[in-house]
Amino acid sequence: MHRQPRRYARRPVEPIVIQTGEDAPSLTITMLGAGQEVGRSCCVIEHRGKKIVCDAGLHPSYPGLGALPFIDELDWSTVDAILVTQYVDRIVP
């Protein structure tokens, strides 16, 4: 029996905003996947006007588009960098 993905059952976790003082720049972390589950890892880090996407993994239990993080929540034209932190040994020849 094939289970349908619960892609739309969970939404991204609300952004975490860290600010250490009145004049300190804030750091915002938004989880677009894996915030409350295994797989589908993806987070957006915003600091000092820069936006970095960290990872974009797949959920091992879901097929097709349901396996992707909630990347449709992101305006990719505003991304300054993409950081890959997992499985670098598998993508480098």
C-alpha cells in the first residue's frame, strides 16, 4: 500500500529571530523542512541583509514533490548563497 505524502499537512516552522541588543543586527532562521521531522532538511539564514539557503534534502518516505522541502515559500531571486553541509563526499568526484 502506497501512502500519499503529507506535504501540505505541515507548513514551515515560524522564523526564529535572535537579537542580542538594541543596536545589534538580528539573525533570522527559517526552517523550510526538517524543523520537526527527519529528512527534507532546508533552512534560510538571514543576517545583515544577506540570505543563505542551507541544504535542500529529500524526505526518504515520500515520493516525488512531496519529498522536497517547502522551497516554494522562498523567493529565490533574493538568495545570496546556497550552503551544502551534508553528503559533500557524495557530490564531489
